[in-house]
Amino acid sequence: MSSISPRFMQELRDRLTLSEVVGRKVKLTRAGREFKACCPFHGEKSPSFYINDDKQFYHCFGCGAHGDAVGFVMQHDNLSFIEAVEVLAAQAGLQVPQQSAQEVEASKREKSLYALMDDATRFFEMQLRDPRNPEALRYLRERGLPDDMISAFRLGYAPADGQTLRTYLAAREYTEAQMIEAGVVRRSDKGREPYSFFRDRVMFPVADRRGRVVAFGGRVLPEHLRPLAPGASKPPKYINSSETTLFHKGRMVYGESHARQAAAEGLPVVVVEGYLDVIACFQAGWRGAVAPLGTALTDEQILNLWKIIPDEDKCPILCFDGDAAGQRAAVRAAENLLPLLKPHHSARFAFLPAGQDPDSLVRGQGPKALEDVLKAAIPLVDFVWGHYTAGKSFNTPEVRAGLEKILEDETGRIADRAVQQYYRQMFRDRIYETFSASRKNRDFSNNYLKNNKKSVSPVNLRRPPAAGSALALPILLATMINHPQMIADVEEELGGLDIAGLPRLDQLRQEILQRAAGDQALDAEALVTHLKGAGYAEDLEAILSESIYIHAGFARPSADYSLAMKGWREIVSRLRQPAVDREVQAARQALAQDFSEDNQNRIRALRDVQENNS
């Protein structure tokens, strides 16, 4: 057999995680960003054998054993190089190729292409700082990007002149064929000279897992910085490199090298939509952010995300827009995920407020708003349940049987039998609990039945968002507007909420309380009509929307009243929890200074409140 190509060896390393290879033979223990174990190559009682997934090598400080995955299998299993590669290729699902003379030559070219892409990146970085191109740097400043973020992601600018990059690379002895193979230069269809593919665009280098630039994304400058010429057609906002020898779009994600380091430090991996979203998350402290490259998540990208996470539980957060398009994207992601699930491997789903992406949310409301969204992420099983139940009527046996069949079919797509079994049982339990609860809660008030003729059995999408969520107050208001019969019972709690920092919501709250005080039999339709007439039409459009209901199904007008009330009180309890905690701390300090019966009773009362809120 001839020698094995470096290209194949790189693909083999990319598909394998060294700790997983070693972990098949040796019991590993996490040690910070690495793993440790007792060395399998010499007898020892204290572990001195370390594995580093980022650098893809192991090292024993006792006997000096050192190497990569191939070297480990060779030494541990007493195999030749070719035999070890064949073993690892089988684990990775690859076929070991025969290497031709042409492939040997291709591997040499590949090494030069990495250098070419790095030089092209340097060129774009220099152009961004060139005083002749002020608009590009101004655009990034307008997006709130400081110098450290620009440098960390190696952002740049491709000048409008289609020959500048070509001249720069030619001066560094790269051939025209190499430039074309790397995708930075294209041949002209009109018989002219080859030209730069990216022109007059802000450049986002795409790096592989080792941080090597392999592709680019280019964003056109907005029209207030670069007005269109008279009669010119509007260019696409983004263009991306085509697939090349180095770049495989369906396997890679933007920001992977940064995310690997963040995941090794214990930070979560977050999947967002675009380049600037990744950078916004990174800047806000969520340094494990990545983005697919212009497509929905592929199977290979999902498997790669799981490999990025070194912990036993591999559960990235998939972040979507809160509108209908975001919901559709989430459904596609769930469909792709289900067949791939296995123990400790899944994902959570987070939804942004309608009209927002991570970049605009962080710039408009600060990092805390993004933190609230991501911390409220729900498990895949909850998303699937909510997708098939939220806002739907299940008041006949046939429809309930249909729901059961749909969930059975979805569960059947899970290949892992153990995970499939637990999903099936969880869905069966939820169906039983939901429809059993509906029999117990049929005694709604006459007013509720009269004004909600299409009311359905209670199917709750999910638990309310965490305390402090930017969505919590809109959810509370939506729940009350859709279920105004609860206002009399929650009036005191509603009036006591501290929302002075949100004047518009505060005004809406006061208007609701005033209207309800004058009409004890107020129904939802009459309340909405009154609020629109009072000038809150735009506010209602935002609050009574799918972007709110997707986070809390109990807020929907079709939800069961008892669940609406339960969800409302749970959110209020969470919002009040920080204040209660402060009171407990003050009470403890008072008790330490004066161990009186009154102070003891105060502590007991506050602890009761804490337990009720938990």
C-alpha cells in the first residue's frame, strides 16, 4: 500500500476526538481543559498521562510517551502505522484511500493554499485600516465592534478594485491557478483578466477547527455608506466562498476555533444565524457562539458541535428568531436532530423576541437581555411537544389519538433505542397528565366559556422564563389581557410589581387596572378594544403575538384558565424572588444583632415565602 495522503490524515483527525479514542482503552478524568489517566504504557498509581484535545496529542510525564491518535493506537495495540490508520478510519466511518502521484502533488498544493488564505486575510486586514477605505471601518464601528473584536475575528475589507488582491498575491509568488483554487479569484466569462471574487465588502474570514482561514464571507456596505450608482441593481447582502479543497460548507461552522477554546473552559456552545451574531455573543461573554454558513444545520455540523463540547453532557443551545421564520427553522433543526440523538447528546432551543437577532438585542438592550433569552432555553423534548400541541384543540378522542400517533412517529425516528424509549414514555406521560387535567378543570367560569367559544384542553408549551427575563412582563400582560377574569384575583400582585424602568408597560398596566375596576364582567375582546382606543394598538400587536406565546403557551387566549393562572403566578414568584432574598439577608443580619422572638418569626415567615416561590 502506498503512503497515506496528508489530506486524508487531516480529515481523520477532524472526525475523531483524541480523548474519545484514548477513552476506549483507558479510564479518563477531566483535569481543567485536559484529561488525565494512569499511563497505559508503564505501571503507575498516580495519573501522569494527559490528553489535550485542542492540540490533539497525549503526553506522559512519567515515561515520556507522546503522540497523537495514530501513535496511541500503534503503541497501545502494537499495530503498524497503516493498521492503526485503518482502525481509526473504521471508527470515523472513512475508507482508507490509495494515494496516487496526483494526490501527493495535491497535498503539496494544499499546504500552499493555507498560506495563500492567510496572506489574503492579512491583505483584507490592512485594507480595513487604510485611510482610503474609511467607510468599512466606520460600518464596523456603527455595529459596536471595538478593535479587540475586529482583531480577534480578523475582520477586513476587500477593495472595489478587482485586481488589487490578485497583484498582492502574485507579488508573493502565488500562481493564478492557486488563487482560483482557493476561491479568492475567479476567471472572467468575458475573456478578460481574472478578478477578485470579493469586491467592496467587509470581510469575515472563516477558520477551521485549528484556526486556519479556509474561506470568507463578504458583506456589502449599507447604502448610507455606499450609495448605489444610478441604475445599478442592489447586490446581495452577503456572498460566501464556494466549496474548495480546504472548505466544506456543510461540515464547518463559523467561529469554531473560538468555540472550542470556550467549551474547553466550560462555557456553553450557542448556535446563532450569522457572522455578526457570533461576534455579538462573543462580545457579550458567550464565547462559544458559532453559526452555520448560510444553510440550516446539517447532520455533520450537529455531530461536530457535540465533539466541540468536552463535557459528558453535550447539549448546545440553538438560538432562533421568535417569529414564524424562526419557528420554521427550529422545526427543521429538530427534525435533523431526532435521528442523531444518543445518551448525553441533544440540544436546547432558545427564541429571541420578534424582530431581534443577537447582534441587535445586545446593541439595543445589553448583554443581560441575551443572557435572559439563552438561560430560558428549553430541551428538545419540550420543543417537540410544544410544536405539536401549542394553541391546538384536543377536545375529541380522534384528535387526541392523532396527537399520540404523531408523537409516536416522531419518536420512532430516534435511532438510539434507549433514548427512543425514554422519549416515548415521556410523551405518553404528558398526554396522560394533560388530558387527565382537562377532565378536572372543566368547571370554568361562565364568563370565560361565553367569551372563549374555541377554548381548548390545557396544553402548556413550556415553563415560564427565568426571573428577570425581558419577556416576563409582556407575558404577564398578555396572560391577563387574554384572561381578564383573573385580574380581580391578581390585582394586588400586579400593582406591586416594580416596573418603573419600563414606563410604557407601566402605563399599560395602569390602564388595564383602571378599566377592570369599572367592569367586573370584562371580557378579553372588550378589554382589547378599550386598550386600542386608548392608544396601545402597537403595544398589543407586540404583546399578543406568537413571539410571546412561543415562550409561554399558557398566555394564549385558547389556554385553560387554571393553567394561565398557574403560569402567571409562577412568573410573579420568580420576579419577586430577588427582593425576597434581600429581605432574608436583612432579616438574618437583624437576628444576628438582636436574637429576639420577633426577628426569629420574621426569618420563619420569609423562609415560608421562599419555599412557596421555589
